Amino acid sequence: MTPALYPIKFEPILKEKIWGGKKLKRILHKKSDRPNVGESWEISDVDGDVSVVANGMLKGQSLKQLLQDHGKEILGEHNFKTFGTKFPLLIKFIDAKADLSIQLHPNDELAAKRHNSFGKTEMWYVMQADQDAKLIVGFNQEMNQALYLKHLKNNTLIDILNVDPVKTGDSYFIDVGRVHAIGSGVLLAEIQQTSDITYRVYDWDRVDDQGNARELHNDLAIDAFDFDMPDDFRLSYASEANKSNDMVSCAYFKTSFVHVTQTLPKQNDKDSFFIYICVEGEAQIVSNQGTETIKSGETLFLPAAIKQYQLVSKNAKLLEVYV
């Protein structure tokens, strides 16, 4: 094993957004002087926003440099053959003080053809929600292109969207081609393919400080819709303590919910890196290569070369992710 590799933390990349608020700073303790921080990119290999190591001997090195120097040890052999030096996932925390735009994401084929990018399959885990907070996911009736375009033209798009009230612990799988929006008052963790491609179809008629509306992408979006998707986006998962409870298993990532209340030995036999996202409490990840603590709103990366470790806590809730 490459001796330089150990449990890695990255510096958060904070993004100011027109719809952002103060929860990332107030609740998750992210440090920023910006007033409307909407996103914290925890692990990113998006061009122009590549994560930098925050701890240990590799502090200051970029994720891209780690992949170039230690590709197989970081990703696992199969993932390295598949992705090379391109990290496949983007991990975020999102604070919506105001509603995000109504949007969707293209699949791999469209994203590669139009943007030289991966598609953007993603999932959400709600960490905190204000009273009456909601998410928009999918349509509230059977839909087709002609009916959708009629509502878009008549400015009645909101009438056909499915609105779900949400609370802490609710989780959603957002497949490519599915219309969606995070509603005001929601703080969540997002796991997605490495992509920053979003097609906005409606932005609540709002403008920025200069009176400018954000760009819409309706011409691109119409070919990206999947109008035949079943109503299966709400995730049902067990929360048995000290066990990896399956949440999502798709072609791009596997996610489990782990409620740690003791010392939990773990064996990495997946030929993959593991990512732990702390959504409540505090936990230690203990290995022969080093020990790190993560608190609510923090993320830890375990290179594939680390095969044995322990999760230690009296009461922590983690999202466990691998490819």
C-alpha cells in the first residue's frame, strides 16, 4: 500500500447563490464572509473547482494531483480503469433560503455530446427543514411533451409539478430527466455524478441586484426530459443502528445510512474508495493509517487502499458512499 494515503479531508468550496442563505455557516459551521452561501462543495473534480486536501502530509495537494499520483490506490483498480484521473462523484451541502429554479439534468449521452461532461444523476438527504418546507420532484399527473409545453407557454408550469412536504431524514433519488427543485427552508446533503450541467426551465420570474433574470435552457431541456418516469423517487430505507442500511444502488454510486452508536468495525472489500458524510452528531474514523473526526456538516474520504477501519461514536448518523 502507498504509505502516503490516509483518511483525507478536503477544503470546502463555498458558492454564493441568489437563493442561498446562512445555514451552511450557522448550522454546519462553514467559514465565509459572503451573505448568501448556497452550496458547500465537499469533494469536487469539476474543472475550475477541484478540491484541495486540508489535512495531513498531502495538505495543499489537489484531488487531481492525488489521482495522477495514486490513481489505483485512491479509486480502486476497477474504478481507475473506468474513470482514469477523473473523479466520478461530486459531494455537496445545499442551503436553500429561497426556492431553487425548476430544473432537470441531462443523461450521460446528451451531456457528453453537448458539454463533454458526465450526466447528473443525484440523490438528496434532508438534514434540516423549516416548518412547511417542500421539495418539487416530478409531475403530479401523467405527462407528455405536448402537455408540458402547453403549461410552459401558458406560465402554468407550477400547476403540474409534484410538491412534497419534507422533514429531517427524508431522502430522494433524482434520476436524469426528472424535473425537480429544492424549496426554501431546506438544508440537505447531495451526492451526484461529477457534473455542473443544469437545465433551468423556470426561475420564479426573479432578477438579480442588477435587474437581470438568470438564463433559462428550455431549448436544451426539452430533449432531456423523461416523461415516462414512475413515481419512485422517495427513498425508503431502514435505520438499524451499527449497520449499513441500503438507500440507493444505481450505476453511478451506492449509498447507505449508518447510525453509529458504538465501535463499528468495517472491511473495505469493494475495490472502491469510501466517502462518509456526517449528517448528525460526531464520529471518528480510526485506521492504521490515521484517525480523523467528522462532525455534522463534514465529509471524509477513505482511499480504496485502506481496507480495514472502525467507525466510532456514541450517536452519529452518516451517509456511506462508494462506486
